[in-house]
Amino acid sequence: MLQLQDLHAYYGKSHVLHGVSLSVGEGEIVSLLGRNGSGRSTTVKAIMGLVDATGSVRWRDQELIGREAFEIAHLGIGYVPENRDIFPKLTVHQNLMLGQKGGRKNARWGFDDMYAMFPRLKERQHTEAGVLSGGEQQMLTLCRTLMGDPDLIMIDEPTEGLAPKIVELVAEYLRELQRRGISVLLVEQKLTIALEVSQRCLVMGHGQIVFEGTPSALKADAYIRKEWLEV
């Protein structure tokens, strides 16, 4: 479904990714783990066409390198950035409306789905998004991306700064995506949620993949956890 091969990415003269290769299959949740600065966020931005990159990013046999972000989104890839990029002066409902993608019939998601998944958003649907709590803004960002009906969603640090109860809501959200056949590339620092919801875990360090395996294999590999994950 998604296949990266020998991906290199750059910020100006800074060479950040050094030959990243990975894949995400149909209906699969893959977690991309690592410390800050390891290259995780740059990887998803490169997939989305937001940074300069070379190598290959193939989505359903179409090459994405060189395409604009809006083109990539229209091909069925959703991206949830870590900065909770909501429209603060618009209401919750208006933010969700902006996520809708024209031209896709039989969309899997609608307003009722969003409000059923996160009842707090329904309660605050007429509230300006800028006054929501951090957790509510994260829910809104996730749901707005889903309103575009992507087949793959890339989510960057969805649990950062959230209370444990909200983290569990996010975990259930990820399971629901998988139940509906949506693939997920999850960028996370928290090992717990990644091990709980993923089929495969990848660990990054210094712009490269240093581990790939099942959650149980990662649990059993004390060296990888100590060298590349633990603070």
C-alpha cells in the first residue's frame, strides 16, 4: 500500500533522513518510534511532500516524490501534525466541515461518527475551537482529518501532553480506524500505546531505521529499547 525505499530528506543543507525504507499494508497499524530528533516527524512530512526528499515513496504504485501536499491528500493519505493545527476562530463543527473532501462518494465517516466517537466534541460543536482544552483540540484534529475519508492516516504524536483518560480514547480511536480498514502510520514516543495497538513497530535513530519487528519482539529487545528509546 505505502512503500518507502531509500528515502533521504533535507532541511536546506541539513541531511536529516539517510536511506529510510519502510512499508504500511492494508488495514495495518505501524508505529514509528524514537527519541526527539531521530527523524520520525521528518519521515511523515517527506511522505506528505512537505520537505525536500529524494528516493522513492510509492502509494498504490504511484510515485509521490515531487507531488504537492494537496495532490497527495487527494490520493487518500491523511496527515495529523503534532501541533494540533486547528482553526481557532471557527467552531468545532466548522472545523470538521473544512475537513470534508469533495468528490468522494460513500465516505466512511460523517459528523455523527465523529460525535459518537468523541461525545465531548458534540457537546462543544458550536464552541470556537481556540477555547478547547489540549485534549479536545487533539480529538478535533484527528476527526477533521478523518472527514477527508483517507485510506491511510499518518498521526504525529497524538498523545503528547494528554491525560491518561484521553490517551485511552486515542487508542480506541486507532482501533476503530483499523476496524474500518484504514491503515495507520503512528509517530509516537510513548512505548505503551504503540505496543498496545500496533502490528509492527519501527525504531528510528539518526535518520535511519534501526529496528523493525512485532511489539513482542521490541519488548524482548532490551538493547534496542535502552540504546534508542529510553531517556
